[in-house]
Amino acid sequence: MKTSDIQIRDPFIFPDPAENTYYMFGTTDRNCWKGPGGGFDCYKSKDLVAWDGPIPAFRPDQSFWGKENFWAPEVHFYNGRYYMFASFKADRRYRATQILVSDHVTGPYTPLTEDPTTPSDWQCLDGTLHVDDDGTPWIVFCHEWVQIHNGSICALKLAPDLKKSVGRPVYLFSASEAPWALSMMGWEGGDPRYHFPTYVTDGPFLYRAKSGALLMLWSSFGAQGYAMGIAHSASGQVTGPWQQDPDPLWAADGGHGMVFKTFDDRLMLTFHSPNQTPNERPAFIELAETQENISLKAGNP
């Protein structure tokens, strides 16, 4: 398969140096907005151009609480096992991030715990794993705009085995703090149902720059639709405070991205574009890196 053949939202690349193979995960249901969730597939490639798959990575059994909106799986290698962070929803239950686990990168993944990790009375999504310099794990996630109108990003400390949270969520920032982020009333094609300011937070992903500076890539809506920006932790710690770049990293109809290193040591951004189902495809854009920040490499669109 070619990259252009794969319908996927929220692509996440796990580079496996032992196999010299890239594994791509993401939202893979044909219609992830309606109907029962089928699970998650993954694809593998040697060059980010030709892909094998789909490979079934997660299929829920009847006892699994999540029934719909199977969104945005990420896979992280931690303490010798592969952990998938993904979002789910069910009737009469809030959307939440559940952690799943496997002994192999392609799965099969099974729930690590019976219940999700994000707060049970919060509408949440897009949890990602961040591990502090001292080895402390955190889940960084979105407190969703559909509940609080001005979507926020929060962090929650986890136990070393990732099976439970430690303490209370820490608020990091709100979507409206980014100069480039617009209310859903303000961007072209905005939904007329929203008669009050609503700001979206999606897809946080953390990255250490060359200097050790802690960056967060995250998505919202800007002047040209779905977009991605960068926030910077002034302390170098996940708790912030966080400061926003004035302009988005990617501005036009693409988002929910992440950053990874290729096997030939290039820094690569992946995201889905366009943002309309069923036309979403994975995009790969090379990045330039300074000591403190990342940007699109010259010559990219």
C-alpha cells in the first residue's frame, strides 16, 4: 500500500530500531464519528512510503466499556512493554483515555485496567504519555471543549505501573491562550450552532528539543481550519508554566500530529490531512530543529 491509500486520522509512528521498521497507528474505523467502534489497525513500513497492513492491533471484547468513538491510539515502550493510550466513549459515559498493554508492538492490546485513566466525571480525550527526567510517568490529555467550552490541556501523575493516577489533575493551559487559535464561531466553516465562544484542544504530544527544552505540539482551529501549534514549558517540566508560539506550526487543514526521528536521523512531523472523513490521509513533513524549537524545514509546503 502507498501512503495515499490509507485512510487514517491522528497518525502516530513508533519507530522500532531493532527491526528497522516504522509502525503507524491511528484512528482507523471508516466512520469514527458514528456507530460502534471496531478497533484499531496498524501498518508497517521500511521507508514511510510503502506500507504493509492493516494489522489488527486492538479488537474489544464484549466486556470492554468503550463502545464508540475509538480515537487516536498512541503506542509507547515503557518498562519493557508496549502501552497504547487511546480514547473511547459509551452511552451514559464520558469520553475518556484508556491505557492498553501488549508484549509486542503490533498487539494484540488488552486493557491494563477495568476503567479509564482520565477523571470519570470529565469529558476527556487524546491522552499521551510523558516521562519526567526522574522517571515519573504522566498522562497529558485534553479536557474537552464540549464540556467546558474553552478546551484545556491537563496533566495527571501516574503510578509507576500506570495502573492508577496519583493526586489531582494539573491544569496546563486553555486553547484561547494561543494567539493563532480561533473560536469555532470565528473560523471559516464554523458551526452556527455555537452561539458562544468555544475553543478546541486536540492531540497533545511532548518533545524535548536539543537544549532539553520541553515543547508541546497540540491542535485546534485557526484561520485556515484545523491546525497545529507549539507551546513551551518555561520551567522545562510538564507542569509549566506554558507559553504559546504566536503562529501555528501547520496552519491549513491538518492536525493531530506527532514528531519522531527517522532511522537516518531526520526529524519528521506526521499528521492527518485533510480533516474531512473519509478523505483523511497521513502526511509526513521534515522539520528543522534549533536548540530551543522546531519548525518546518525550508522547501516544505
